[in-house]
Amino acid sequence: MHAEICEDTVILNQWHPISSTDDLKNHKQITTMLLEEKITCKKNSNGKYFVWKSIDIKKKLLPIKIAYGYLWTSLGTPPTDLFSFPEFYEIDRRNVATGVFGVNISAGRTIENFLDMGHFPFVHTGVLGEEPHTEVKEYDVSICETNDEILATKCQFYQPQAAVISSKGAEVDYIYRIPHINCAILYKSSPVDKKRQDAIIIFVQPVSQEIVRAHTGMCIIDDKSADKDIRLFQQTIFGQDKPILENQFPKKLPLDSRAETPIRADKSSIAYRRWLSQKGLTYGVIPSEDNNLFEVM
Amino acid sequence: MKLALSKWFPVASISDLPYRHIFQGQLLGREYAIWKADDGNINIWENRCLHRGVRLSIGTNEGFELKCQYHGWRYANRTAGCTYIPAHPADAPARTICNNTYTCQEKYGMVWTCETPIGDVPDIKGFKSFTVLRPIPINSAYKNVRNFLSSKEIPDHHMLRSKQTEFWRFKTNAGNLLSLVIQPQSGNISILRGIYNLKTTGTEKLRVLKYYNSLMTKLRDEIESQHLPKLHERNPKISKLADDLSQFPTLSDQKHNLRVSVSEKVKLSDNIVKLKLKSIKKQLPTFHAGAHIDIVLQNGLIRQYSLTNGPGETDHYCIAVKIEKHGGGGSKIISENISVGDIMAISAPHNSFPLLRNSTHIIFLAGGIGITPMLSMAKAMHSMRQSFELHHFTKSNDKEAFSHDFASFTNKVITYNDLSINQSLTTIKSLLKKPKFSNKIYVCGPGEMIQNAIKIGLEFGWNESDIHYEYFKNENEIHKNSTFKIDLARSAMSLEVPSGKSVLQILKENGVNLVSSCEQGACGTCKVRVIEGKIDHQDVFLNSLEKEGQNIMLTCVSRAKSKRLILDI
């Protein structure tokens, strides 16, 4: 079977995460897949990174960027800058790469699941949510025009174990940012410092239209927990999401409003689908047939 | 693949559907979630939650409802109508969100379906009793398997002529019969299913199963060696949503268009009669706990009654009616003039007393016949294994009336007989004295009882938004002596409401079909959003917070204090 060749310039011209810099420390050379293309990356003894298409015998170098603990590359003409994520550079924070997960689903479905609060009581039972506290309260969604990113604010959800120290459940505040078509960042109040927020990231690497590698990480104010425990927590959460994601059909994200029934809780996913439609993305999605985009919320 | 849409195909063996299981079947590329409800009804649904496309077969079979694994959406037995969306506990799903269902018949130990059936699953001659064989999946297209079976000699079996080309019949050397049928699962996978014409048990059954398992496996190996299985993409067929599910819901006058027949009339006590209503032709619409229906009585009277059904009981509606000796006549007609077999016109269920299932505990307070919506709610809570208590204030001669409905949760029901008003107040006080986080109160009964319960609740520090109630009727005096204008924001109409007429009447006279039910400010069916203007509330449906909010009104009784109201219709 021949792999399809990606011709979608919207996706080709993006920066894509391909490996955490941590993982490259111990490898001289690794290969991975990006948009059905085999890619090789290498870190030399001087600490410089190199990325090229594995089939290219001339090893023509692809553009690279090192940011937020990851090595990024592009198969097209990427923008000069990657989105901003200032919290990553705050000195008193710990940045923990919590693992990469292979999932048989499109990037869009993976991002939508990350934005979704409604599934907490059913998929992350006892951790991020718990029946009967299932209500998704009204929240705000906006598109920030200067940065071209989606912002969901005033999100609140009942969490059984709001903080490590508390035994009672409580409402937790969340902010979601989608600064890149395949990346999202979630901010939630830090149990250590009420005024500041922990950030949880997901950077999705599209291996093909229906397979991804989801890179996850945490950028937190916590000097107590061991890295191992933080990773274990995130891996438990993702391990709960993976079987759900892999049972979604179609695997590509449908952008047509007639494909699936949205409710008010899905405001952010509706905004995300509309945003992708407006960008003209065709890779990993089922484009809207009628160009009749979603009703403005 | 072109196959007649009117052909029946098997999609599962009955043994694939044990208690509370969901089986994943497939036919012609379409995936099904196949499940048996506790009442024995077998459902064949598209294997996809309408919300975010997750396979329903990874969800749970709750007995009468199927619950999606992703967001806990619940779908009712038979109708596949969505009964509950946990993310918005306050909304009874406003639109009829309904999954795609497929025809189902049980025959020869298998579950059969058909896209557009003409008639039933055909009879196979000589199979009055049978043993169902173990199905064998084959990596080959339907037509290859068919051609193979038509041309191939099966050892020790002689093919018999058959009118239906789908069923191959063979006679064994010993004189018994074998019938084979092919289920076209998808483009390149078929399932060979068979039955043997003797009912077998014990070691004899094992012998038959083993013999045919090995025979059919040999057939599979031969078919697969002739036709190399092709790799194929898994692209299950998916139906698009109905137009009305992807668009803004429109209002329409669908009042009283259901026809039901009275299938049971039972006296529950001296004063209470239960009616069981069965649909005449169509499937009855999905209802949500707390819903009521309008019933049109013979003399043109229209009355509202709460459904007392448990979740997923979708083959009938049940109501309980208190016979008022000096009442408005509705209950008298039901008690005296209606009998089993009568045809009645009813409305689809409305729900303005929805059950919010996002509380850790619910205290239900029911006065007299006000128990009816709570029967349905308590049954729903019980089936979801949620915590609740039900207090029923009643007369001693009615105390046994609902014991059958309480049967599965008697430990959660307390009945109080013949209490005086003061005794009732003391009891309600002791029940409500400790408000707790995420607890709720539901109250239904006589007006005075509701008012007292609200007052007591507020005194003890309950949030008004955690006290839910439903009045039977609006006992307040309603004035109609103001004159004002209404502007309809979405219909771009401007209308005058004169004194003596209600907003609802004026809307209907001008062709705006707003759904209404009790028309006396008690049921909440005709509520609309108000964008601008000061409302003169006269209903007993909205709570005081909602009334102060000034952005929602009941058009049947409420009027304007300002000169103009802008309505969101």
C-alpha cells in the first residue's frame, strides 16, 4: 500500500513537534513519522540538532526550532515564530515531559478531547470528575485576533480531589488556549500558589491523517512531587482517554455541522472546528461540504 | 456491493446478547450496537453516539437505557431517543435527539435486520426445531462465498433446491438438515452462519457444534485460498444527522397528534385510577423523568397528567388520576366513561419539571396525587443508582396505591398517613433542617404544601435554586386588564395585546404556533425568553429568582408592566 502524499499546504507550513529534547539526549539518531514522511533527527556532540527526510540521500536539512522542551520541524515554509508560551521560562517552574502517546485518531479529535470538560466524570472518574457533578457551566470562548488563537475562559468544573492536600471536592477554574492547530495549553489554579496557574500542554504530531503522537507535558509550581509521580498521573489520564479516542468514528474530525450534534458545553470545540474550516485545513479533517459554517454562538 | 435492500440478514446469534451486554455487529459496512433490554426487546442501533461519534458498543447497557462511555448521554430502549445529557442537567433535551434504529427480528436463534423490509424473515423449510451453529468469519467478499457454496460439493451433504437463494439447504447422509446463510459484514468480510434441524443438548450438542465448526472452518480455508483477501480501509458507513438536529429548532404545533388506546385501567385505591396507554401505530416519543402529557377527553376538555413510567419504558405510557368528586370533570370522565380499548388523543410529552441528576442527594416531598411525577423521577434515580429519599404525605385509604411502583426501592420511601397541617409542617421542618452541599428538594402537591415547603427550605438556608416544584394548578386570581405591545424579535412582527386576551392567544391568532399545555400558568410549556420590557408575572411556575431576572415569561397568563415586550420568538 502506498502512503498518501500530503498536499495540504496549511498543515505542511506548520511547525510540528517531533521529539522532546529529553528523548534526544540519550539517542544519537532517531527516526519518526510526520505527515506520512519518515524523518530522521540527530543531536551532535556539540549539541546542535539536525533533521532531514530519511529517504533523502543528500540529507537536505529541514528547518528546526527548539522550544518548550521540544524539537520542532516543518515540511513546508513555516512562520518565523512559534506561538508564545511565557510560563515555560519562569524560573521557579518545573517543566516535566510527561510522555508521548501513539493514538489511532486524527490530531483534531485529540485536541477536542483535551478541551472537553464534559467527559471528566465518565472517563476520568474519581480524578478529574465524578458523577453526579456533571454540569458544564457556561464559559466564554473568543478568538484572539492578534495572536490568531482560541481562548476559552471562565471554565469551571467540579473535581473530586481539587488538590493533593484537600480531601473534599471543589470547583476548579480552567483556561484553555489553542495557539496552534495541533497544540493546546490548559491552565488551572496551582494548589501551591492560589494566584498562579499550572500549565498542562499537549503538542500533537500528525503521523498520518488518522494516527498521531501526542506529546504531553506539565509546567508547574510544585517542588514536592517527584517527576515519576507527575508522569504517572498524566499517563493514567491519557491511558483513560486513549481507548475512547480510538473508538470515535469517523477518525478524522468532521467540520460539517451536520456530522455531529453539539451542545452548549461544546462551545470551544465548535469554535475550533470553525477556525480550522476558515484556515482551509483539509488534512486529518472531513471538510464541510456546504461551506455553511457553524452558527455563531 | 449491490444487494437488495429488502433482504433480511442475520447480524448476531441470540447467545451473543447475554444480560446487560452490548454486542457489536456489522452489516454491509455499517456497524451496529445490538443490545437486549431487561424487558426482552432487542435494539439494533447505529454504533455511534450522535454527540461525538464514540461507539455505543463500548458504553453500558443499563437495562432500559444505553449509556455512552464518553459523556454519559443516555438513550432509551426502542426509540433510541436521548433521555439525558449530564453536561446540562437542567435541560430536558429540547430537541428530539434520536439515534438511527434498524428493524429487528428474532428467528432461528439469530437476530436479523433489513434496510427496507418487505415482510418477515422467511421460513426455512424443515427447521421447526434447531441448533444454532457457531458462526465462522471469512476473509472474503459475500459474492465469493456465495459462488463457492453454489458450486462446491460439501462432503456427506446433498444440496436441496430452495426458493430463497440466501438460504442453502443440505441433507446429510443420516437424513438431517443443515441450512447455511451468509452475513455480508463488509466489502471483504463475510460471516457464515448455520443451523442444524434438530434441537440438541449436552454431549450431543457439543458433538454437532464441533462437527460443523470443523466443517465450516474447512470451507473457510478453501474460500480464502481461492480468493486472496484484499487489504481494505476501515471506513464504516455513517448516516448524516437529520436536518432538524443540526439546525435551530423551530416551533410547531404538534399538539395532540398521538393516538393511543387504553390497554389497562386499574383501580389503585378508592380514589385513584391508573391508565396504561399503548400506541396504535407509531412508536411513542421519548420522555424524560418529570414529563407530562395532555389528554383530550371526550367532551373536549384537555387535562395534563404526569407520566409515571420508569426510564426506557417506551412501549406504553402510564398515568395515575385522582378522582375528584367535586372537581372540574376531567377525572370524573376518566373514572366513569373511559374503558379498556378506547382510543384517545394525547400530546407528545412536555417536560417543565425536569429531574436534575447532578445532585448528591434528592429529597422528594409529595402531597397526595403529587406523587405522580416523582414516581418517574424516583425510578430514574434508582436505575442510575443515585441517592434519594421519597416522602409521601397521603390519606390512609390511598396509602397502598403506589406500592407496586415503589417495589424496587421501598427502603427509600416513607409514607405519612392522615397528618394534620401542623403535623405535616413539623415533619417537613425535620426533613429539611440540614441543607447539604449539592442536595436538592423536589416538591409536588397542593399549592399550600408547596408554598410551605419553599418557605421552610429558605428559612433553613437552602438555596432557592435547589428547590424545585410543580403546581397542579394556578390558584391565583389572574387579571387580564392591561393593554400592551409585543415585538417578536425573530419573526419581525409587532402585535397588540388588548385587555381580556392573553399573549398566547394573540400569538396563535397571528399564526405563531407556540406549544402550550395547561394554559393557566402552572406547567411552563409556553414559556418564552423576553429580551426587553418589564414582565407582570402571574404564574406559579417560575421561582422568585427567575421572576426577578425578568427575562422569561409564561405567555398564557403573564402580561407586561411596561408598554412593550420584546420576545425572543
